[in-house]
Amino acid sequence: MIELNKNVALTSLAWGLFFILIGISIVAAYYNINVVAYVAVGIGIILIGLNVSRKSLGMTLSKFGLFLGIVAIGLGGAIFLGLSLIPWGYAMIIVLIGLFIIAEAAASLGKRKPNQ
């Protein structure tokens, strides 16, 4: 029960940080300030930080969240470096995320439950 409470608290903290980041980016967009790279890196930091916190508390990592965090930081970093993703670059990121979800689902289907 304690692990569940910690997980809920960490997840709530991450969601709160996410909404603060999105709110700040909306204000920045109103003033025509481009913050896409900052938002991408911020989301990556939130997701990776969530997993680091989970691991430090002895909880299981979210492979999907960790993967998304790495992709987000990579995307933000590419934008900071001046690399513009052509339209199929975004599509490729979406396809990679889909492939990751499928691989995780296939791996979980292949696992046997104890006592079976």
C-alpha cells in the first residue's frame, strides 16, 4: 500500500509539473516566444526524473515513460542545435513510439504468470 501511495504521489507531481510547463508555454506563445525546444526538454526531464525517483524508492521503472523522456530530450536537443525535423521526422518519432508499445505488449504476452 505504501508503494502505491508513493507511486501516486510521484505521478501526481509529474503531472503537476507537466501542466505548469504547458501553461508557461501557452503564455510564451501569446507573446510570440518559441519555446518548443524548452517544452520538449522539460517533458523529457520530467519523465526521466519520474523514473529516477521511482528507481531510488525501489519501485519499478516505466520503460515507456523512460523511452518517451529520451525521445523528448533528443527532439529538444535537435531543435536547440538548429536541426529542423522535416514532416516525416515527426512521423518517424510517432512510428518509433508505436513500435515500442507493440514490442512491450508482445513481451508481456510472452511472459508466463506464476502458478501457471
